[in-house]
Amino acid sequence: MTARTIRSAALATVLLAAGLPVRGQSVLLRLAPDEGLVSRYALEMETYMNAPMMSSDQPMMVGQMYTTQTVVAVRGDTVEYRMVTDSADFHSPAMPMMEQSMPDLTGTVQMMKLDKRGRVIEMPGEDTLPAETQQMMKRMNGVGLELPENEVSPGDTWTAHIETGGPSTPGGEMNMTMDITYTLMSLSAGMATIEFEGPLTLTGSANGMSMDGTGSMSGSMVFDADRGRLAGTDTQMEFNMAMQGMNMTMNQTMHMQLIDS
């Protein structure tokens, strides 16, 4: 064995031991949890809004929520989840009166069926939940994530067209169309770090008035490729909206983290 061969073998060993990506390393990312897997997540959210008669340097909504997610069944390409809100604490410093109308999410149960690439198949009973609850439940299960069709290596990108709904201003609901580009940044010890960004288009209504606008979403996530589940996400969204001749902006940040399992 030549000295060059020995050095190359030693370098590869060091890189693998350190968990650094090496050339040719690839992974097939899938939601593939074991049936019965229980995961507990913490979600923190902060939303700012600037609009006529609503301008404030205080957040329109801020708070946190703890949710327990259980894999109910895995059948073929479908994964069924049961998500329970263990506790929720949200406030509106910018609009204290709005807190009186905020729903108590504690104890809320939501079922969800996804395919193994993260695409929604069904959310039974979704229409009975407040829009805020729908969005938070979806975030807990990573909706907005679409895993790549094939194996990927660090540096590879893929795209997804995603349509979903969520809250806008108090008493309103907004439908979002997203065209997201994902990039696998690294793969270490079975954990895939993914960055994402892309434009948003919004349509909807609030208090009987139509709304539309554009925006963007960006952030990063950590995906546990070994256990087939999200380990954490950081998301930033910015909206520019128009409603009955009035312009408004909204900025939202969300941090979700797996805290035990």
C-alpha cells in the first residue's frame, strides 16, 4: 500500500468519524417512522402586523404550544398521525382585547394522513377547527415540507408547489400557494439539515372583505433520516397584503423543536 493510499484512507476515516459529508454521500429522505412512535414538540410563534390603525411595535400574537404526536398507523405509502395539544399560551400585546376571542387550544386533537414525502392526503375534521389551530397543527407535522423524489446528496436542490391555508388577520383566513426550493446543506449522524426559500401568493378574506397579496418564506429544518421525522424547523414569512384599498404587512417567525420522544 502506497503512502498516498494510506493518507487517503486515513482522511476518509476521520471525515466519517466526524460526521462530515463526503463526496458521493446520499440519502433517501422519507417520513418513515415506526408505528406507535411518540414525539413531543415545542412551538414558539411571533407575529407582527403593520396596517392602518393597527401599527404597533408590539407583536400582534406571541406565544408557545406543546404538542404530542403519535404515529397511529403506517400503511404502504401513508402515515397517519394523532396530534394532541398538551398546552398553549398565546397573547396579543398589540391588541389586548383580541385575547378574549382567542380559542383555548389545550386538549385539541387532530388526525392527519400524509404520504411519505410529507404531502397531505387527508385531515379528518379539519373544517371544525379554528384557522389558527389548523396552521399550528400542520406546522407540528411539517406540512410545508415536501421531501425529494429521489436520493439527494449535500448541495442538491429540489422544488415543490404547495397549497395550504392558514389564518390572516383576526377573524380571517388566508390560502397560500408556495413555490419552494429546498437545498440539502449537510448530512451528519443521520440528521439532514435542509434550507428552503421561495415566493408566496395569498388570497382570502377577513371580516367579510377580500384580501390578496404576495410574500416569501425562508428557513431551515433538521430531518431525522434514521427515524423518519422532523427534529426541528425555523421559518420566517413576510406578507404584503391589500384589502379594500388598504395595504398591510405581516411578519411571522416560527420555531419548532423536538423536545423528547
